[in-house]
Amino acid sequence: MEAKVFEYTIDGKIPYYVKEQSDFIEIPFRVDSNVDVLFIEFSSPEAGCKLGIGVADSTGYLRGWSAERRSKIYIAKGTATPGYLPGDIPIGIWKVIVRLDSMVNGGCRYRLRIIGYRTVLGGITFDDVFRTLAYLTKNTNLIELVKGYSELISIMNYTYPCRDYSGTYKGSKYVEDNPTWYRGDLHVHSIHSDGRNTVCEVITLARNRGLNFIALTDHNTVSQNYELNIDSYRDPIVIPGMEVTTFYGHMNIFNIKR
């Protein structure tokens, strides 16, 4: 079983004056072929430096955003850290997009660590801990697995699929043929940005509070809209959205999936 395809570290420093010219910088890195799991770690040793990150793949597509909330993330074919989109790992030049929230006068040093894996894990959807562990126990040597994938295992946040709750959402007593007032929330966050609850927990909480609809509007990401088939939910109705979050203001966008 293959493990690491490549691993390298990029050290750099962002001068203070850069913040006066731009709110973001891009750090390019190369992804080789035969990779189905990508691990990224970003850190800065200066206490006064507050730097957030997002990742764009070699096609220019934004694969996710975690700002300063997570310094370690992974993207795989079957799953990803909340806030990031799973899928193919195309070869070529990827970019870590660094948001310069706050800087110190002497500038901000940083370290970017990237590891590419080719693994039996890449295509598995980590939405069921017990099923996944059963698969690993049957098909791998767990001791060797821990040795070879310690970085990934340390950050895998499992999210659970809403199909586990599907019995709760059949039908809707709220939908009416005639115009009427509906109660809902057009600004909802989950663990895909700075919320505390998974998407399924958010839906459950909304339904228990008698809401007719909610909009998933996590900060600068649409990964929450891919966690479940939200188009099939009618109790409550779930609207795909995103909160565009900048230093100069915020706004919500609705019916967006990319």
C-alpha cells in the first residue's frame, strides 16, 4: 500500500507593507500525479500575526476556505475537512490563498507544509466512523496505517450524512398551495465555517423550532451545500447559500452551489 507520494515545506515571510497593498497573497505549490489525498498545514510563529487560508486547485477552482479557524486541512476524492470540497486532485500548480487579517511591524513569517498521498483511503467517504474503521481493520494493518498517515489521522473530522435522519424529513405539513407567511432563517452557519453544528444538526434544530426554511450561508465556501442532497428537503426547505465575507462588508448569496 503506497503512502506519501511527495512532501515538502515552504518557508517565507510577508513584509508588513504588503498589507497596505493587498488583503491577500498567494503561495503556489505543485501537486504531482497519482495523488488522491492532499494534506496542508499552515502556521505562523508571530503572536501578532493573524493569517487565514483558503485553497485553489490547479484549474483555478476554489476548493474551500477555513480562514484562521483551521491551520491543518485535507482534501480527498471522497471527503474533505469541513469548509473544503472533496473530489479529484488534479496535477499542476495549486495555491494557498492567505488572507492578511493582521500583521506586525516586522512582518509575518510562515511555514506551509504539503503532503500528497496515494492511499486506500482516498475514495472513502468518511461519513460513518464504524463502517470506515471496519473497512480499515479488514483491509489494512492499523499500526502501519497510523505510522504512515499520522498527519491525516490527526485532523480527520467526521461529519455524518443526513440520510441517517431521513425519516424525520418525509413530507411537509408547511407547504401550501396558496400564498402565506413562512418562518425561517436566511443566515445559518455550520461547522463548514464558524458554526458549532453539522449540517444535519442544523436541519434538526431548525425543524424542532418549527422553521419552514433555512439558508446555509457559511463564510466564503459552498462545501456545506454538498454534504447532502438539500434539494430533496421540504421540512424545512434548505436553500443553498454562501456568505461573502470581506474586510469591507458581508453579504449573502442564495441558490449557489459553486
